[in-house]
Amino acid sequence: MTVHRLAGHKTATGRTGGGRFANGNAGGPGRPRRATEREYLAAISDACPPDDWAAIVRKAVDDARTGDKFAREWLSRFLVGNPEGSAPSLHSIAVQAESGTDPVAEDAHLAKMLGGF
């Protein structure tokens, strides 16, 4: 049996034919309440006090130094964060170098002109 759904019409699941939440649908349970978050954070803190965490980090640093790529990736996410977007292509870097433009300097200049936004 084939069911045809029209975009914009609510289905039995509360979604439109395109998969989006239909008007009047709350969209699910949402994120946990602050009290629940605090309980989970307290449990994590109790299970892993700062001295234990420091030992874990020291082990990861040692492993990263000896070539463990997973330790390097884990540490880099904490130290420098995950990259946003994608890296520029070699072509775009070459074009910028040839034209004498510096996108980082341009972004800083634009931010200064906009008052830090």
C-alpha cells in the first residue's frame, strides 16, 4: 500500500509530509530540566574527583606523545575545540596568497569596524 503525503499536512506522527513538526506539535520532550542536569553533573563529579581527572589527562598526554592518535584527538577537542566549518582548499589559500589578501586580518578588521560583533 502506498501512502501519499502532501507537504504541510499533518500526519499521525505530528509531522508534515516533509518530516518537519506540524503546526501545533510541541516537538518532543526537549532538553532535561536544570535540576536533572545538576544531578547528573553531581554524580559525575562524585565518581571522578579532580585528582582522578588529572591522572586521566596526564595519561592521555603521555599516550599522545607516544603516537596515540585517539589521545591526541581527545586532548585537542578539550584544548582547542572542534573546528567549525571546513578547512580552506589549497586552491583558495594559493589565490589569497597570490592576491596578497589575509582573511584572518580582514575578519579582525571587520570585527573592529562592527564593534566586536
